[in-house]
Amino acid sequence: MRKQIRKVVVVGGGTAGWVTAALLRRVLGEPIEIELVESEEIGIVGVGEATIPPIQHVNAVLGLDEAEFLRETKSTIKLAIRFDNWRRQGDSYYHTFGAPGRSQAFCHFHHFWTRAQQAGQVSNLWEYDLNYLCCEAGRFAKLQAPDPLWELKYAYHFDASLYGKYLRKYSEQRGVRRTEGLIEEVRLNAESGFVESLVLRGGQVIEGDFFIDCSGIRGLLIHQKLNTGYEDWGHWLPCDRAMAVPSERFEQTLPYTRSIAHSAGWQWRIPLQHRNGNGLVYSSNHYSDDQAADILLNNLESKALAEPRIIRFRPGRTRKQWNRNVVSVGLSSGFLEPLESTSIYLIQAAVVRLLHFFPHAGVTPELVDEYNRQAQTEYELIRDFIILHYYLNERDDSPFWRDTRTMDVPERLKQKIELFRANGTLFQDQYDIFLEPSWLQVMLGQGVVPRDYHPLADSLTDEQLREKLANTKKLKLEPMTKMPAHDQFLEMFCGQKP
Ligand SMILES: Cc1cc2nc3c(=O)[nH]c(=O)nc-3n(C[C@H](O)[C@H](O)[C@H](O)COP(=O)(O)OP(=O)(O)OC[C@H]3O[C@@H](n4cnc5c(N)ncnc54)[C@H](O)[C@@H]3O)c2cc1C
């Protein structure tokens, strides 16, 4: 329907709602009116606390001051996720935001490293990665104009409810109207089938030209009204429940998330300035909720600050994330479990994509189709990356791990694994947020060892190879030794002690 968009209504005031409102307001400016409707009675999920580096682009677009952002959201720095017990019990590896060594044209660093391993020059690949070194040392500094060799990519851990409040203040100060109320009815235009208004309890009617469904798992518009359909990926992603609980902060705040695998799920630990966020993500086919609560509480490393809270979800995605004049953003558009902290990224990616495809002069099938095609590919690629962690396990202690190891995974994923296993080849799919170093670290971490390497890695003599590796390690260590402890950085940068 070709109708000019003058007013956008954002349904929901969780992370998705406020990220959407803030970005739309910032980029679209005054000509487009933005109203956000939320119900305090329903509340928000409020557990998304770990992010990935693209959040910095979004913060830059919003023009946020980083020190203020860290203070207001009680953020800490995230350099990586440490995976414990994922490949085997007792085994650990990191998925950092960095990359090992320095790659050269056509030949990634890991090919040189693989050749060295095969020649008996054994070393740990992560020791060539500055992010890893900083994680292990618990240090951090913002590197000025970094040589690519010394790039220290980072994201944040933050308090989800404070993040929402911060973006709400930002949005309201810039003219987003917030309406408190419970939506009881969604009205469609009789001819076009487009959403034209929302009716709140008490009778208030809110009209709009375009609607962003940020109503969370229920998908008030996209599912309950438009019956858009949902692709269930439970056969690949076996966890369907989470239990979350905050606990006291540690003396020292680590600059990484921990993901600790248990016999039928995994536990996260996210360090914030004022507390730790913890949770167990599990399969309800394998653990009862009582069992899950026992596992979570018995494995906390500091005192719980509240009762555990259960969250049910269905891994998968909404079939048409843009349907008619409704775009679903956040949990209404799908959920891929929090293993790689991708949900907030997907919120941001959806809004950025919408801004590229914004239907100023009206919704057209071409805009909708291309938006949906890109969104689908992006979701599927993240899904495959998450499956990778489960599929490549070598654990034999429970049916959960045996089942995930033998499941039939998507063809594209199988090909990626086999290519890497054959000769260490990695490639970048369009719309894949995870670049080659991410695939490398998880594949190696989960135990896939390339049988061969790229022939360009043979261009050095054995001695030159030894020197290259030793120099790289030395160069990578250099900036780390001058950095302050993570907590000291936070104190200096934010002007307050964590
Ligand atoms: C266990 C778990 C852990 C997670 N961890 C991470 C993580 O580490 N990193 C990450 O990036 N993401 C994570 N996520 C995802 C992240 O929490 C969500 O992406 C994020 O919170 C977005 O939620 P939302 O805004 O879509 O929904 P919600 O927070 O559920 O908000 C829904 C909004 O809609 C409103 N609403 C609903 N119905 C009505 C109605 N009838 N009338 C009026 N208003 C209504 C509600 O009031 C609320 O404001 C995690 C999710 C889960 C479940």
C-alpha cells in the first residue's frame, strides 16, 4: 500500500523498543513522529546484558558519550567469551573479539601456525591474540590509533534495565512520545489489511502509518494479529528455557563473559560494575525447573541477590520479519538463545536495515522482500554459528551432548566445517556478523584441527617461521604490559569506582 509514512508507532519499551525509538529519532529526525507505547504492568525481559562490538557503531550514530554510557548503565568491558567444558569437561577456550597474529594477503595467520604445529613448533594460537592476553591478565585500555596488530576490539556488559532507562531518557529528550498503557486491541484497515491503530485499556486509540512490533516473545502485532508464522529451530538448538539470577560482584571484574557447559545446558556469568548477572540456559526435556535452579544456585561463585526467574523461549525466527506495515524487532522477530550475545545486535541490525529500506513514500513489495531476505540470511548464519558449539562437542557424559553431536546440521554449516578440517580454509558469508577469526576460534576450540594449510605458508624457511611466530607473540604482548587492570581503567575512565 503506497501511503506516505508520517508517524511510526513503536510497540513495547524493552531493549528493542528503546533502541528502535532512539535510532529512528536520531536518523529520521523531526519530520517523522515517533510514539512508543509500553505497559509497566507487563514489564520487560531485561536479561540481555552482554553485547558484541558493533554496539559501538550504534552508540556512535546516537552520539553517546562513552564514559557517560559506561557510568549510566554500570557497564564493564567485554573482550571475549570464555567457554568452559564445551568441548570436553575440564577444557576451556576463548572466543575473543580479536584475531590471532597478523594475516597476510591470501593467507591467514593460522595457516603459518598450523604449519608450525605440524613441524613440532607447538604453541597456543590464542597467545598471538591481544584480546586473549588482556583477558588472562584482567587488563584493559583503549588503544589510540592502533596498528591492526594491536587492535583491541571490545564490547560491553551492562545492566539491561539501566540501558533501557538510558535510551528512554535519550529518546524522550529528542521528542519521542511515550505512552503508558496496555494494548487490548489491534485494528486493521478493512481494505489493505494494514495495522492502522491500537486500542489501549480505557479506550485511548493510537493511530500510526507504520508499526514496529517490539512487544517481546508474544509478538502482539506480528504474530497475534497478523499470524505471520514462526520457523522453529528447536531440532538444532535444544535449549528452550533460561533461569536468571543476579549475584554479588567479585572483588575484581573480569573483562569477559563466561559460558560454562553443564550436562544439559550452560551457565552464563556476566560481570557488571555493581553485580554479576548469571543464568542457566537449558533443555526442558532434560532438566526440570527445580533441577535447573539447583544447578544454577550451586554453581554461583558469589551470593545470590534475588530468587531465580524462569524465562521460556522457542528458538527460531519469525517467517516474515516485515509483514504489511509491521516490522518485528527484538524477541518478536525470533530468538537464538544468548550463547553468543547476538540478540541486542540483531535489534540494532534490524533497525539499521529498516533505516536503509525505510518506506518514506509507502510500503512496496520490493522493499519488504529484500528486507526479509537479508534478515533471514543474517539469522540463519548466526544460528549456524551457535549450532557449531553444540555439534562439535566431544562430551560423552550425557544424552544431551551425544544427541547434539549426532544431529543432522544445516548443509552450509557442514561444508564450512569440512573445508576448515581439510586445509584450514575459512570464508566470509555476506551478512555474517561473525568474521573468519570467530569461526577459527570456535572450530579450533571445539577440537577441529586442519589436516593441511595454505601453500603460501610454505614461503618461509623453518627458521623464518620460528622467528615470525616469536616476534608476533612479543609484539602482541607489548601493549598489554602497559595497560591498567580492568577495574582501574573503569575507575579512571568513568570517574567512579566499580
Ligand atoms: C535468558 C536470556 C538471556 C539473554 N541474554 C542476552 C545477552 O546476553 N545479550 C543479548 O544481546 N541479548 C540477550 N538476550 C535477549 C535480550 O534480552 C532481548 O533481545 C531484549 O531484552 C529485547 O527484548 P524485547 O525488547 O524484544 O522484549 P521485552 O523486554 O519482553 O519487552 C516487551 C515490551 O513490550 C511491551 N508490551 C507487550 N505487550 C504489551 C501490551 N499488550 N501492551 C503494551 N505493551 C506491551 C512490554 O511492556 C515491554 O515493554 C537474552 C534473552 C534471554 C531470554
